[in-house]
Amino acid sequence: MTWYQQMGKIPPKRHIMFRKEDDSLFREQVMGTKGFSGIQSILYHHNPPTQFYKTDLIGNRHVVYEEQGALRPRHFYTDNVNNEPSDAVMGREYVLGNEDLLIGVVNPIENMDYFYRNGDGDELLFVHHGTGEIKTTFGTLQYKPGDYIVIPVGTIYRVAPDKGESKLLVVETNSWITTPKRYRNEFGQLLEHSPFCERDIKGPEKLETYTEKGEFEVRTKSRGYLHSHYFANHPLDVVGWDGYLYPWIFNISDFEPITGRIHQPPPVHQTFEGHNFVICSFVPRLYDYHPEAIPAPYFHSNVDSDEVLYYVEGNFMSRKGVKQESITLHPSGIPHGPHPGKVEASIGKKETLELAVMIDTFRPLKVVKKAQQMEDVNYQYSWVEKK
């Protein structure tokens, strides 16, 4: 999925002496997955990355889920989340989750006055509104609306949003996020029939090395708790790195939709996969071109997966009553499909301008208790035709 990258200064071979101008050694850090058998990168620091002088336990980051209720479709207006000024991590409002991932939103307005790393798994941030930059140990990434930002487990980073409206969809995992296996060959290269290619993937744009002394806090999420580690040296003190593990960006506008004569199933929209979940992109596209095609999706049963949709923009052709920033959950065990009148209304239409992110999970999702405050409780009955 990712390919070999090199930034900054590195020695000619791994695990050999790499000296500074004063003849002292840079400190080598191997950062990899699956023990030492997954993808990895090697970073070279001015200071040992282990040199913290104080630790604190900030608190429990486990979310509280609601008690089991009747199985039903759910709808959450996430534009109703707490809009008090906060940053891209501490301001996260979680909506859904299970043993594999957490799904939430955040309106980052403030700069983080600390650094952060998720020690439990990869993170994916989808930028609905706003621009800014993310400074990481691997370098700086500039982000804009439509960007999927993939941040590997253990990456130290800080989000600095520009002024103005800002909204991120957040997916936190305890696994790795990658591109779909069926779109890659045995060497990891994206194939010709893939709806995107390596040219569409952007890694860090520049490596900025900081050597300041002071007090620097790195907040680490691990084992469901948030911890603080304080360093006397700036944590972004990397002078160079190389490898296959690093943060990267893919913009949803670069997803090339796969269309056909009749309605295509959701897997053609798949963009990412992780352990027990997939993420898909619904983008503007031409409708089906069979002379008798019904563009609206057929009714279908989620036999073994829960389906989540985050609505970005446009008029979603199979739904009514949803709006930008809505999240819907259609749970496994019961069928779902277009709202009344949407099948007939779709006939003869040539294209859709909808934009949405879909997350399918293969273990049931639970609703975060706090998310009930933003729920549209009548959504479950919106398929009943009014006479």
C-alpha cells in the first residue's frame, strides 16, 4: 500500500554509527508493526525517544455505551455536538464503537499545546471542513476538505487548524488501516482496476527538525487510558527517516467511481480496510445506464455487518431527513433500503452529486451513551408511508 520513502539525513546502512557534527551519535529508532515482521521505518533522533522525566495518568478514555435496547435504525445529528472551543484530540465526541474501533467527530478550533500518540492502533481523520497542518515525527502534512489522513499507531503528532470552521470525522482502531487487498498485487502495488493509485497518495511534505529544550508533553493513549510523558527535549527532533511506515493523505475527490449498467454493490466504493471493518467513499458519479436501470440501491439485509454513513454534502438519493454531518447506523439483523418514493424518483436520473463516507463493521456497533443527546429518535419510523 505505502511504498519506500526517505526524508532528511540517514546513514548508508541500518544499525551503524551515525554521528553529528560534534561527533556524538544520533539515536536510531526502529518503528514497526507485527513485531518486526510488518512494515516499518527507521528514524534518527537528536535525543533518545525514551528520555521522559515525568509521567502522569490523565484518566480513563473508555467510552460508556448505552444499555441494549430494541434493534432499530439510528440517526445522529453531529452538528449538535458540544461546540465549546477544543482541540483535535481532547474535543472528540464519540458516537459509535465496538471491540475494533471508535467512530466520532470533532470540531478542532484550538491548537494542541501538547503532542499526542495513539498507542492502541491506527487513526483515520476525514476532513469535512477546514484546513491546517499536522506536524509529526515523520514530517508535516497540510490538510484540506476531503482529505483522509491515515496516522499509524505510535506516531507522535500535533494538529494545528487554520482559523475558521473545522470538522473532522474520526476513526480510532486497535489494528492497521490499509488499502483493499483486492486492489493490490503480490508486491503491494495498486492494480489497474483500482479506483485510485499511488499518485493520489501524499506523504509528509517536509521534515522539520526541532532541537529546543524545555518542557514538552506527549499524551499517549494506551490500553484505553490517557497518559502524559514529559520530555526536556522537543519530541520532533528527527533528522531523517526511511521505510514504509508513515502518515499519509488520500483525498476523496481522487477516488474514481466504478459504475455499471445496473446498480453496483457497496464494495466497489471501498477505500480502506482494517481488522473487522471497511471504509468506503460515495462520490459524485454517473448512474447506471441499462435502459431499465433503477439507480437507487435495492433493499438489502445486513446479515453480518453494521453499516454507518457520514453525510458530507449533496442530496443523498436514497435518504430523506438527513443532512450534512448526519451519522446513520443500520444494524445487522434487519434489512434497510431507500426511503418511500426514493426508488421511483431515481428512475431516469443520470448522475448523483452526493458525497459520503461509509463504515461497515463485522462486529455489532454499540451507541455511546452521550450520543443520545444528538439522536433523531423518529428516524426508525421514517420508512412508514404516510396515508
